[in-house]
Amino acid sequence: MHIMMLVTQGSTNEQIAKDIHMSKRSVDNYLKKIYDKLGVRARAQAVERFLQLQQKAKMRNQG
């Protein structure tokens, strides 16, 4: 979830790797797994889907 938050903020994979003290390759691998779980193939699709899921979660928690 933290990685996707950084992606939605516009961070590159390199920036994410540096921020969370991980190799870029590890970030790449995590993102591939995240894309699979979200059912998407591209970064923009992942951001859109992630934000949709975040919104649904907020709505569920509100009532």
C-alpha cells in the first residue's frame, strides 16, 4: 500500500526505492505483483484502480 501511495504521488520507481531503502529491482517486482492483484497492466491504470478502491473503502467506513 505504501508503494502505491508513492506511485499516486508521482514518484518514480527509483525514487520509491530510495525512499523505502530497497533496490529498484525489488520495487519493480512489487509493482508487477500489485498490477496483477489490481488486474491492470500499466502504471496509470494501477493508479486509477487504486484510487477507486481507496474511495470505496472510505465509503464503506463512513456508513
